Amino acid sequence: MDPAAVSPSSSCSSAWLLVLLGALGTALLGAAHKLGLIYQLWHKTEPKSTRHGGELVAEVLKAHGVRYLFTLVGGHISPILVASEKLGIRVVDTRHEATAVFAADAVARLSGTVGVAAVTAGPGVTNTVTAVKNAQMAESPVLLIGGAAATLQKGRGALQDIDQLCLFKPLCKFCASVRTVRDIVPTLRRAIAAAQSGTPGPVFVEFPINVLYPYHLVEKELGFKETPRGPLGGVFNWYLCNHLRNLYAGAWETRDFSPLPVQVPQATAEQVQQCVELVSRAKKPVMLLGSQVTLPPTPVEKLREALEALGIPCFLGGMARGMLGRDSPLHIRQNRREVLKEADLVILAGTVCDFRLSYGRVLSRRSTIIAVNRDRALMLRNSDIFWKPRMAIQGDAGSFLLSLSQGLKSYSPPQDWATSLKDGDQRKEKANREKSEEPTEQHLNPLKLLHHVDNLLPENSLLVADGGDFVGSAAYIVRPCGPLRWLDPGAFGTLGVGGGFALGAKLCRPDSEVWILYGDGALGYSIMEFDTFVRHKTPVIALVGNDACWSQISREQVPLLGSNVACGLAYVGESWTGVMGAACSAGALGASGSCAACPQAGSHCVLLPAGHPHRGRESGRFPELVQVLWVHGPALMPAPPTQARLPVGRELRTAPSFCGESPRAGGFPPSLPCHCSPLHSWKLQTPACLPSLPAACHSHLVCPLRPSSWNRLFLLSGLRGLSPPCPGPAVAGSSLANSQSPPCTDYHLVAEGLGGKGFLLCRQDETFMDNIILGAQEACRQGHPTLINALIGRTSFREGSISV
């Protein structure tokens, strides 16, 4: 047949047929790829292998220098925890998922590596949202590993199955869900590199449960049918079998676990040279350093040397606090607003013009402003309204300052400018010290307390800030001793970081004395982490500024709105809380407890040292306490302390004289070994409210061997059903009163109940404040997590936060 005779309609049909065949082939190839059929042609599955995906996760973490994995355990992530422990990564479990992320955040800031937390699916993941957002705003490279429902159960109502990625995409630089075992290593490597590159931040990787467990367990859970019913049953069985093979295809092939390159933006040589010229002409230069200057790759000690060589006065904020040590002539801490208005050149090195700088309004339009930041958006924040930089450099602030110092080797800033700023600094700090001596309406002056703490901090101390009003005052008074020795939440202002930050800090710096500066409101978020400190042997010192109020809010809520609603908390010791047994935390927090019995007037008492075999079991959880066993004793009231040493095991008749007789009868062992302990003298009183008890009754008085107990006696009794009510708190020189006052919050007893050490510090102890602080430091050195519950009054030193 003549080809020319072929009709146009026949040619068109052939073309359409080719298109349809091509489309069908493409669809089939796409389906084969999605089902993993093509990959399985070249990569084998090993059904008999007992390895699991958790091992690959652990190997990646190990290769990236991860030393600690923080977690709250859950079945979705158990293989990761077990494998990490086997590889020598320390698994640290906390009492809340947010604490795990906060601890990872602290490790990231202090170690220069990525911090890692692993939490279980659903509520375990959602509990971390605030901590992840805090890491984002603080620019901390944190890897959050989250468990998830099995891949085939997604969206089908599985336990704790939610769309987790949608929660974290706005918060994280990188989010991914691992679909097969072979994807674990490359996904984690990309995630960790993303966390540390550019402006650091958190990343999230989700691991469905079937990606982490061994083949045989996943196969068992899939539920294959040996004799499927009909064609659909056969197709369903084939789909499950193929899914399982694809899940593990190529899983155990040799892979590269090493870190990917980290990309850090740098200032150009031309930009640095322009800044050198601007600084060299300045008469009144000043620098504001933010947390970014502490980021790798610049070592903080080299940065400190560069700053000292430049000689330009510095304000330090965030993680940069302590960069110049405690007493540097270049470090200006006060009068920042006035200084910035007077300066003719301002370098914003990693500092953002947000609420902390009044959105840039504190900067003078006459000043030459150089802004350096890894994030361009943060660098130029509010620059279109209140301020404008002469130079805006997107680059690493620490490296920029090193280069600037190299270019200004022959530069010497005007000394009169630096001297005048330091003089103003000292005048303001002198005024603050004078304010610290002003009496408050009740309890301790918080400024005086903070000055005492500052004077007693050792050179290896590291400070964690978690609070509002009290911590805001501490920022002006307490001086970090060196670089990377201050941790605060950052721009997000999150409360509750204290327990996690301190945990991570103590693990990174085991030789440092780690302090948490707590407000009494912020303490409530993480006080249970004292259990974590005890279990993981990470002794820290928590100083609680207890003003029984959310003061930073109350300061303005009351005058503006006329109400203190929801701002009030409770001071310690406002009522006598009877505590049976080990002074349980419920009783310490004001819950009901059994009343303590008061001994009969005119009798005698015996002091027993901690650990003595005749001590009652009631105080067994308080190894540092001394127990007084009443034989027929009157109430003991502490008098002002002396250097007297009470012979323990001797009879006490009248203070301060002692006699050598053995204790009288009453079922008490007549012969006791004599031990000496450094105690204070006692003053005997016989309050009229004391009930009469049978001569043989033994009630127990527990009194801490520390100055904080000079104004408090805690009665524990083995007797039941006694009345009338227990007396109120014992105060030196006063009689006992009935306890009809509001509930109290004995934070130091909560710490004791969780296995730590508790100290109470109030106005009656003011003369001995240093001794109490030193006692807490000694307890911490002996390995005990320690809490100082400091009752403080209110001063006019700070303003509220509503206006901010």
C-alpha cells in the first residue's frame, strides 16, 4: 500500500497511543520507585539481621562528638537510648521533656557542638515546643529526635499519632520524617549540619517506630496472613511484604557517618577595612556584644584577648556576659541608655535592636553604627523606623571582631572616654550597694543577698538565670567570672529553663560550681529536677529569691489595674506544717500532714548525731540532720549562736551550762557514746500551749546542723491523734504561737524530700548569711544538690514588665 495513502486520522491515533503508552510507563516507573521496587533490585534486604535503626542513630551521634543524650523515656525511642548507651553516649533522663531540650540547649551553648534530646511521640513531642522555640530565638544548635507512629499507621488513629512536622516547621531550620532505615544516616547528617550552619538553631527529625526496631519484630507486628482470602487478600499480603523489604533494603550497607561541612558567613576583607577606618576616627566608641560572639569557630579566649587589645568599652549581654571577667576596666554594666546617646560610634556585634534596646530608640541618630550579625533580618530589625546602620555586615560577629582587632593594632582609644564610663559605672554600683543596706518591710533585702553571693562565688562558678524580678536584679549585681559562665533563656524570656540549663552545664563543666538563680515563680517549673540531679550525681546550688509573688507583673498590675489577682504566692513558715516520716514534699508544699507532738514542760532532752543507731526512722531521709529525742523535755528555742560545742549524748538542763549525767528514764538507752558537733547554745522555754504527755512518750525534734535552722524547729512525731494544734514557727526570743495562718511553701524541704539538701535563709539569719551560703557550697562540693530558700522583701530597684 502506498504510504502516502495512510489517512491523517490513522497517524493521529498512533501518536495518541504512543502518548498513552509513555504515560502508563512513567506511572508504572513512578509507582515502582515509590514502592521501592527499583531500589530493591540493586540493594538487598537482610531478614535475619538482629540490628536495628537505633544503632545507626547512635553511630551518627557518636561520629558528631555527641556525649550526652537527654530524654524522657518512651517505647517509640527505646532503641535509640539503648544503642547510645552501648556506644558510650551518656543517656540522661529528666522529669519533663522540656527539661531535656533545655539541657541539650545548654550543652550546645557551652560545648560548641550540637545538643541532642530524644522524646517519645505525641505528647512527648508537644511538651518540647516551648523549649524548641526558646532554642530558636537563642540561636542554639539543638537536634530534637521525636518518636512517631509506624509509617503504615500514619493518619489511621494510632497511639499518639499527630502531624508533628507541622508543629516544628515554623520553629526549626530543618524538619524531616525518616521513612526507611537507609535514610537514617543521611537525614541526621543533614540535620546536624543545618543546625550549626548560618544562624544556628534547632532541627527536628521524626522516627516512625518501625524504622527503629529489628526486622523480625516489625514483621511480627505487621500481621501477615498465611492463607489470604481471595485476590485482594493476596495483594494486601504482597503490599505488606514489599513494604517490609523496602523498609530494610540497603539498611546495613557501609555508610559515611562523618559530619558534613558547616557553613558560617564571614565579613569580607573590604568590609573589615571600612570598619577599621571608621573606628580609628572615633572619639567615643562603644561595643554591644550579644550571644553570637560566643559561637564557633571563634574560641572565646581568643575573642577576649582581641577585645582587650582593642580597648573599646563594652556592654555584654546574653551569653557574652562574663566575656571580660569580673573586674575588667572595659566592661561597663550600668547607664547603658545614657552612654549610647553620647557615643559617636556603636558596634552591634550579634546584638539585636528589639525590646532590649527599646527597638533601637536608645541609639543616637548622630552615631555611626556598625551592625554585624549572621542573620540579616535580625541585623536590620527596626532599622527602617528608629535607627539606621552605617554598615550592615552579614557575618560571624566573633570572627569579625578578631579581624577588626588585627586591623587596629596601632589604634588606642581615648582613655578619658573609657575612664569616664567606668567612673559612672562605679558610682551607679555604689548607689546599688547603698540600696542593698536599706531595710525592706519584711524579710531580707534581695540586693544585699545578691551582693553576698557575688562576693562568695569561686572562679570556677557558672550561673544559670531563671526568673523575673529577682533574676533581673541579679543581672546588675552578680558578676560571671569568665566567658561562657552565664546562661539565660535569651530573647524569649522563658521561665523554667533553670533545671535543664543547670543539668547540661554541670555535665559539660563537672568541675564548675553551678548556681541556679531562681525566682520563686520560675522554680515551680523545674523543682522536680532535683530528683534528676540526685540520680545523675550532678550537684548544683539553687538560690531561690522567695518574695511570695510574681513581682515583675505585680509591680505594674497593682498600680495600673488596682488588683494583685493571680500574683500572690506564699512565703515559707507562715504556718506550721506537720510532717510525718521523711517530711514528704506534699507537706512541704502546704498539704495536710499529721501534727507534731510537743513534749511535757520541765523535762530533759538528748541530742543525737546524724547516723546514730538510736535516731528515729522519721528523719532517715535527712542524713545531715540532728535529732533531739525528748525524754520529758520542754520546748527548745534557739538563742543567738555561739562558738559553744554541745557534747552530743549529754543532758541539757539550762543553756549554756551542761552536766555530765546520763539521760533520765523513759525508755531511752542510758549509755550513749559522746560525740561533739559544732552547734549553738539553746534557750529553754516552756510555752503555755504545750500539751502534757505521758512520761514515756518520745517525740522527736529534727533540727538541721546549719545556721538556717536557728529560727526554725521542725517537729516530727511518732505519736498519732494528738491535740491541740501544733505551735507556730519557733523564733529566737519569742514564744510559740498557734498555727492558724495560711499555707506555706517550704521549697527547701521539697529539695530535701527529693534527696538534696535544703537551707532556709531569712531576716533572723542575716548576720550569718555568709555562713549559710558557705554551708550550701560545702554541701554541693560533697556531691549534694542544694537549695537555699531565701525569703526576700520587695525593693524599688526594679520596674515591672508590662511596659516592656
